[in-house]
Amino acid sequence: MVKHSIEEKLSDYIDALNNEQESEVLQTNNDRELAKLMATARLVRTLREPAMPEEGYPRRLAQAVAGKIQKEKQDSPRQPVKSPPKSIKRILTPVAAVAAGLLMLVFLNWLGLFNQDVVYAMDKAVARLSSYHGILEMRTENAKGEEWLVRRVEIWSEDDKYAIKNDDGTLTINNGQQKWQVSHEKKEVALLPLLPDPARSNFDLRDEAKGAKHYPHIIAGSELIAGRKTTKLVISPPGGMEYYLWVDTETNLPVQLQTAMQNALQTTYTFVALELNTEIDPQIFAYQVPDGYQIVENNPGQLVTTIEEAAAISGLTPLLPKQAPARILAFQDRIVLDYGDTTIMETFSEGDFELSAGASLGIAAGGPLEVRQERLRWRQNGIEIQVEGAQRMELAGQIAADLTIPNAGQNLVSKAQVKVSVDREIVEADQKQVDRGSSPWQLDPLQVSLTFVNLKVTPEGIQGEPEIPMSSFKLAMNNSAEAVVEVADGPIRRVYLKRLVRQDETGIWSVTGYDPR
């Protein structure tokens, strides 16, 4: 039998503490010295997380203390060992105890005990959470540091039921049995599929606790969020980009989430108000149609247990990732695979594959891949597939092995035979106009190319229908920052464009070059 070191045994014991398996380890331990260390670990485990100045501090402190002790040993002349007087012992004993305790504290924190303490406390707090009512704000920030409020919603949540009210009064309700949306503006009640709602799945208290528990994470300090003292966690999903979670130190529940910067955009979800385990009026989750409102049934679909059942209802045989879904919903001509934070929708391919305005262009199954925010869309074996959510890259890659996301560093515009000079001040002014809602066509590289090419044909301006129609323009490449448009007719065969002000879906396109025919 291999004899493990005290350090290994202590590390295993700390892991057992974090996993609530303390009794099993204690029963197998007969080492008195190790038992003392374990007792100290249990004591430290009950403490709150100490505030360390910065990452790596515990390691540096331990090394400094050890180096100091070693230096004093080397500098001190060797003397015969004598027992110190009792008075000296009384002084040395507490000092040694404090030093040993400090080193133990550093060592335990170095092993990640306190990091785990925040996450495990959050996990326990979520387990005790039966309901909550809060106001959630979603804000987006671009790479230039510009921030704006995207939406603000009111949320009621109880077990598997929830209701979400938008600023315009639109109310979305899911009572676990059915889901519907009440629009007071249209005076309609729309029956919806039982799918995760973006306002809930993007930042749900229960889901965030699970993610933090299973992913590597570190504590990055403390901050005041919406009047609450919080601990900031940096969470690093394997194969993904790190994101941030703020945990209320009083309730041990997450109150703010900040996503990684993707496509030059970063989103922050903040509970600016939150009531926990509060009594919620059951009428909120009761299905009822207000007087004078029309019912609109948007094909809510059926929950099924097998892919075979889904295929029989929908009429199509879906392409499946290796990972099994949590739920399967079947519709006529459509199947939805629900993974909690991600959904896959598959339908029959119809007509030409057209990219949405502002989307980037990648590759999947040997054909075009539309990349837009957290959504991927492509066609494969006669089926159109759309994957949306946190696990989109992993799940999409399990279906299309050649999945390739556009690379913003390709420098496409350098290949243009004729360079086009651009006035930066004019572009920035145009961007501000588009931000205010004017000239939205500048967000579409095809529309910008159509205008540029036709002004080459008719410099005096475009009167009525353009000489070179939109059907002659085709998006060849788009990596979100740059784009190439091919033209079938006219004096120009290829147009090169670039987002000069903002490299995301809100940035306008400018022509920076072209290839003559």
C-alpha cells in the first residue's frame, strides 16, 4: 500500500470538507499530528474568506517567511541546544502558535479552501431558495468603453415557475405546464413553446451557482453592487472565455454576472433589487385571458421523451450532437433540443440560405455559417440548424466537424487592387446618425456595396431602381471586422469593406477598396 504524505492527506481532507464528506476521512485517520492539522482546517473552514491583497500573495508570503527563517538559521552561530527558561517558554509559545496559525491560514487559502467556501455557501443558499422577486438590468459595453441599457425586466420566480415583465408591460409567464405572453399593446395572449426564456436563462440564480461549482474559479476581491457588499469571482470554463460573478456576502447568492467580451461586446446582468424567499401571489402564474384580448397560438409543440417520437411528429430526422438534451420538443416540421442554457432548433431547408443583416460569415458542413451574437446557423444534409446559447460552439461542433468561426485578423482589405480613401470624421458622424436610428442600411455590407457600385455607374446619383440590382451582390466573406462582396455585373467585380468605428453588429461598414472588372 502506498503511504501518502501528510500534505497529500491534508489536501484530500480539505477536498472532503468542501464535498461534505468529513466523517468518511476522519474514520480512516489514526495519525495524531495529522489529526491536529485537520482540526485546524475545520476551524479555518468556519471562517469567512480573508481579504488577500492580490493574486499570488499567499505563496509569496509563505516563501518570504520560510526564507527569513532559513536566513536566520544560517546567520546564527551554532550553539549547544539548551532548554529555555520557563519565562521564555511562556513568551515563545504564543508567538510560535500565531506564526504556525498564520502559515496554516496561508497554506489553506493557497489550496483554495476559501475560494471553495464562497461557492459552496452559494450552492447551499440556492438549495434553500424557494422563490424570489427582483428587477434585472441588462447593460452592454463595447470595446471603446461605451455602455448602454439594453433592457430592464421584473422577474417573479418560484420553483420551476417564472414570470417576466418588460418595460413596455409585455408579460411572459411559464408555470411549468404551459408558457404564454400577454401583450397589452396588441391586446393578445400568445401561446408559446415550453423553451427557456432568454431573460431567465441568461442569468438565473440557480444556474450560476451550478456553473461556479463545476468550473475553475478564483476570488478577485470585493465590490459594492447595487448597495450590496459582494465577493467577485473570476470563473474559467474549460475551453471557454472567463467571465465574472458577484456574490452577495450576506445572502451568499449571485447578484451580478458579466459575460466575456465577444465580438467587441460585453454584457452585464445586475439585480438592482432582489427579494428572497418572498411570498408570490399564485395568480401571477395562473393562465388567464383578459377581457377583449385575442388568443394567438404559436404552435406550442409537444414534449417527447425520444428522438423517434420527435421524428414521427415533425417528419424530419434530426442531426444530433453527442451530448444528450435535457428536453426534446417536437413541432410540425421542426424539432427543438433543450440543453438548459442552449437550444438547438432544426427545420427543413427551404429556398436560398440568406445571411441576416450584420451577421458574420463562417464555415459549417462545407457551406456558409451565420454567426450573430450568441447564435449560429447553417445547413447540413437538407436541414437548417440554429444553435443559440452558452454551449453553442461545443454542441455545434459535435454536429458539424468542420465548424469554423470567422477570424477578424485576416486583413482582407489589403488584397484590394484599388484602395479607397476614407474620411474618418465623416464615418464617425455617420456612425452617430445610425446609432440614433438614421440610415440603418449602413449596417449591411451588401447595401453599402450596392450604393458604392451604383454611384460609380451613375455618379450623378441613384434615381429610382439602381442600375446594378441587389441580386448581383453576394457576400463572399465577413469576419465581423472586414467583409468582401462579389458583384456579378458592372465595372466592379469585388468590393472590400471594413467597420472602422466599431467592430460589432452595431458598427457601420465603409468601402476601403475594390477590384475592377
